[in-house]
Amino acid sequence: MFNAYYVLKYFHIISSLLMVGTGFGSALYVFLANRSGSLQAQYFANRTVVFLDWVITTPTVIIQPITGILLAHVMKMSLLSDWFLNIYLMYIVVGAAWLPVVWLQVKMKQMTDQAVHNNEPLNPKYKLYQRTWEILGYIGFSGAMIIFFLMVTKMSLISFS
């Protein structure tokens, strides 16, 4: 019989897969497009990634903490346990990397849009944005992998007690 725990857990797991999977796939797509030397590939990749961030990643970023807190309530777990505090900390780290990545993606999309529509080379700032986007992406993805590790093992990396 289905109960609240299984429904919440299902949505929590599916949204985490969509969030990290879409983020990783999108990042890989833009990473490869940026190295292709093709402005058209960069244009298409940047447009697609910005769209996917709004349609898939943003809703899952909202669903994750809601379902996580509801699961803790159903399981009668303390939201102030070391394990939860580790999860919160990593979620903040990932979010702190992701928010500027979103801004950079929008800027990179605007630059490729302008270059394609005006038949001109990319703005020189694009390379700086690209490198910054990649570094922040590595931080965000690494943080997401740590969250997965913590979720599976129920371990705490840092003790707050």
C-alpha cells in the first residue's frame, strides 16, 4: 500500500535525478559546444540550457527541500541533526555556485544570440564567462555528488554538536 513516505520519497528521488541529470547533461552539452568552434552550436546549446534550467532545474530545486523536509517529518527525524545540517550546508554551497551559473548562462545566451543575429564574432567577455561558468559548475556538481553520498550513506562529514 502506498503511503505518504513512499510518495514523498519517489518525488524526492525523481526530482534529484532530473535536477542533477539535466544539470550535468546541459553542462556537458555547452562544454562541448564551446570547444566545437561553431558559433551555431554555441548558440543552440546556450538557448537550450537556459530553457532547460527554467523548465526542469528550477522546479526541482524547489521540490527537493520541500520533499526532504516533509520526508523528515513523516520519518520523525530532527531537522537539526548533524546529517540534516550537512545536507543544508551542501545545498547552500551548490546553490551559491548555481545562481551565478544561471546568470552566466543567460549572459552567454545573449552574447551568442547577438553574434548570430548580427553576423559578428562573439563578445570577448564570452571566454571569461565560459571559464567562470565551468569552474562554478565543477563546484556545484561536486557538491551535488556529496549530497548524493550523504543521502545514500546517512553519514555526516561535519559534526555540529
